[in-house]
Amino acid sequence: MKVRYVPLRSNKNWGIVVKIFLLVGGIYLLFLAFSWGYVKVDKILRDKSFTEIMKEEKANKPKIMAKQRKLLKERYNLTPKTTTEVTMSGGKPIPVGPTAKLKDGLTFEDLANMTPEEIKEKGVFPYLPLPHPHPQNGGMVFPPVQTRIHPELVRFDVDFDLPDAFLPEFPPPLYLTTHPELGDVSKGKEITLDNYYELFKDILTPVQLEGLRLLLTKFPQQQFNSTDDRKSEKPSLGVSCFDCHVNGHTTGQFHLNPDNRPQETRFRIDTVSLRGTHVQQLFGSKRSLRSVEDFTEFEQRSAYFDGDHTLAAKKGINQLSREQVMHMAQFINIIDFPPAPKLNRYGRLDPAKATEKELLGEKIFFGKGRCGYCHPAPYYTDQLMHDLKVERFYQGRPEGPIKTFTLRGLKDSPPYFHDGRLLTIEDTVEFFNLVLELKLTREEKEALVAFLRQL
């Protein structure tokens, strides 16, 4: 008897069945794995309370600040030297530099005679970018002169890092374009919600007064809010515009710019003054916003939350109407520069009032120093952004274009540059002498400093 074998329909079909089985089984196992992982991560997050996070970050804070102090000590001589020949507008002594420590026994004259390539190769550029002490967390950090009065601004994860001698005075004077005859309208006080009405009810319009009230009103911010994702020990309403721009100026607070990612590429940003916004056309150190209204709205909706609108919703953003934003801008636009008694109506030195050294400094500023190309009188800004290509001098990523800051009232606003790496006017002159390859003499640099103090 002949046995007949009946073949299966197709080995190919069986192969498809096996593949489908393996695929379905794999997806199921993957689902189980992800489900287990999700439960595990979720459990960790639920088990790690705000109190535990705060305890860990408090314990880690001394290590973080010790690292930052070591970096600062390696780069700068932080023993304050000051002069009272010219003071800040409120009377605080001006810090004197340069403070940068030079490597290998070099002098600034030695560096000025080296090419950018030589400086970069030897690793001796003295003005490297200044980092945030805790860039992983980032956020606003306030100086002790302010946190002693406002303990709600103290963070449990990081402290301020620069000595008070290299910061503006607190509280700074406030000058108004609408009342130059009144001088400092703050009367030596920090302007707050408690005293603003009494101080300004007779000298501001209702719109300006409402704008000032909003500038003094605290709104939730990334590190200061009422959620358990914050860096202040106690919940708070947040921070106000005038917490950073105290009396429309600054006391050296810093944070990180909201635009760059990943996190480690973000720049430390020093808080700039709001003085003289009425003559400026660009706002934000690196953001090139085109109106103070845009800047106000951007800060509130995005920068307050590190450029993350999802966090803004979570932490309780207050949506400002365009009308409210315009009210705030109405006040910001009347904040004036401090008086400069030696400048004439064209923003140049009056020869009858200036010293020979200051007049020489002015000549260098508009001549050999090339400062006047980007900082023309009378307001000493060209309203543009420029890329100095500082990476020519050190191993590191490009810093890109930076706003040309106005130099009016310069003596009131240390430290300098967008990240505060230049602690004094002398450091600023040495920095640009290197970056622009000017080869100024010691006498010329001293004269330039004398002129800049009069702006």
C-alpha cells in the first residue's frame, strides 16, 4: 500500500504565523516591562516628597558653592578695592580693578601682544564665560543684601556667589524723565507695594501708577511659587519685576537665559538696568525683543518659567492683558538715567568741567579705542547686537550676538557683560583691549576708565 503524504499549505504561511506570534508576544512583554517601569518610577516620585528633595539639595548646597568659590578664586582677586573719587549715584564706592588673575606670570601687556590663536593655544584668556553656580537647576539667585530683607527670596539649593563690593548699591536711586527736578524719587527707600502709593500718588498719572503697581506685584515663577516644584523653603506668591529690577535698576541678580537648550548650553544672564529704556529699541541681552511691551509679556509668559509654557500653566501663571502690559511699559519708559554733571546736551564731556585725563579718555573712546562705533553718544548704544567672536581666544562654544548695552550710568551697574564676568570697569577695558586687539597703553586705559566713570 502506497502511503500518501499531504503537504502543509505552505512553509511561508507558517513563517508568517510564527512572526505574528513573536511580534504579539514581544509587544505584550514590552507592555509589561513599561507597565512595571512606570509603576516603579511613579512610586519613586510619590515616595520622594518635597521635604526629602529639599533635604538632599540643602545637603548638597555647600559642595556646589565650594566649587563655585574655587572657580571664582582661581579667576579673580576678590579682595575688594574701591575708590570714592567718583561714587555711584547713591554714594556707594566704585570697585576698582582689574580683578582678573593672569596665568603663567603674564601681564595684560603680554597678553595684548599675543595673537588670539596664541592666547587660545596657551589657555591664558582671563575672561572666560562665568557659569551659574548650579546650572542644572538654574533660575534666579538674589544677593544677600536683598535676601536679608526679603528671606522669601532665599533658595535652599544655591547661594549668590559675588561679593557685595562688586554689585550696585541697594536700594538704588530712581530717576524719572517726567520729573528731573526731583532727583531720586525713591527718597532712599526700596519701592514696594507698601509704600509705592504714598511715594508716587502726586507725581504719576493713573496709568503710570497702575503700571508701577503691577511691576511690584509678585507672580509665580519657576523657582519661587506655591507648588512642590520650587527652590524656596516656603510656598510664596512668586517674584515681582522689581524684585530683580529693584527701583527700576538692578542689584546684580542673575539667572539663565531661557532660549538655549540643552540645559548646559544656557548662558548666565546678569540683570540689567531698566534705566533709559525710552531711548532703546532692543530688549533682552541675547533675545533681541523689539519693544518693552514684548519684553514684559515674554518675561511673564515664558522667561519666568525658563521658556517652558507647560510649567507656566502648572505653576499658576497670571495672564496679563495687553492693556496691563502697556500700563507697565508706561512706567518703565519714564525711568531715566542717573545725572551725569560733566556731560553736555550732546552726551559729550564739557571741557570746562572735565579733567585732562577724562578728556583724553573721551578722545580714545571715539578714536583709537573704537568704542564709539558701537556706543555712540548721546546714549552710548547703537541699538544693535554684535558677535564679538570671543571664542577666538579660548576653547569653548561660540557665544553669539549680544545686545549693545547703553553705557550711560555705567558706574552704577557692576558687574559687566551679559554674564557679569567683568567685575569692574577696568576689567571691561582690559577685555575689549584684548578682544578688539587695540594695544592701548597703560596711560590710555586709565584715561578711558576715567571717562567711562563720567557717563
